[in-house]
Amino acid sequence: MSSPSQGTRDPGRPASFPYVLIAFAGVLYFALVVCAFGFVSLLTDTDVVTQADAGPLVGPFATVSAVVTVLLYLLGIARRFEREQRIALESRSGDPARLPLGRAILIGFITFIVYVLAGALAYSVATAQLFTIVMFAAGSAMSWYAVSVGVLAAGITALYMLVLASGGEHPARPLWPWER
């Protein structure tokens, strides 16, 4: 018999459950951002990056920066969740893991800021002018594209936390009738 301090796990639960969810959440977030950009572009008849001299990499750089921001935040949530699960298992106090859903709004705002600043930085590098950071950031912050990046980040983060929490102690694989 193993002691609780050795980190015993339910045999039906994969050890990397929160991290696999991060991969799926990241791909879903990226796909939703691309979809939202397409719809916003179609409905407003605008480009994601309206400055003609921006070059082809400003939009993708800003988008990848937003995706990386969300992935890093989800990684922090997963580590905290696993740590709290391990502490609960060791102390046999139940399942006290808390997931701060209110922070999803914060990561939405942070992702919005990262998207705007990364795009502004990439634009200033593309145009080789330092002052363009302010002008690009101001224009980008007022766009529906940046707003959709932040709103989707908040939504994906909240959805990730809900799926993680709904798995409870053992998001087990499906069992055949003879395994039950």
C-alpha cells in the first residue's frame, strides 16, 4: 500500500489531464480568434491591420503573442490546481481546489493589452519608426479585433477552469461495462 505522500492517483485519470486541456484550449482559442477576425473583417469591411506599410507579420505576431499569453496563464492555473489537489489528497481533507473564475476577466484585459502592445511593437520594427508605437496602439486598441481577442481570452479561460473543475478528482476515461 502506498502512502498519500507518494502522490497516488486514480488509475483512470491521466497524469497530464490539465496540460492536455491547455493544448486543446490553446488550439480552440487560436481558431476562435481567426474566426472572429474573419467575421469582424467581413462585417466591418476592414483589414485586421489597417496600415498599409505594416507588412505581413504584424497581425500574426500580435495574435501569437495573445495566444502565448493565454497559454501561460492556463499553465499557471493548471499548476495551482494540481498543487491544491495534491495537498487535499495528502491531508485527506476533500477537494478544496478553487478556480478563480473572476480572474478570467483579468486575463481577457491582459491579453487585450498584450495584443495591442505586441502589434504596436511589431509595427514600429516594420516601419523603423519609434513614434509609430503610440499611433498604432491607439488605433488598434479602438478596433473590434483587439476587443474580440480579449473577450475570447476571458471566455476560453473561464471555460478551461469550468472543464478542469468539472473533472473533479478523477476525470476518468470511459469504462467498458465489465470494468465497472
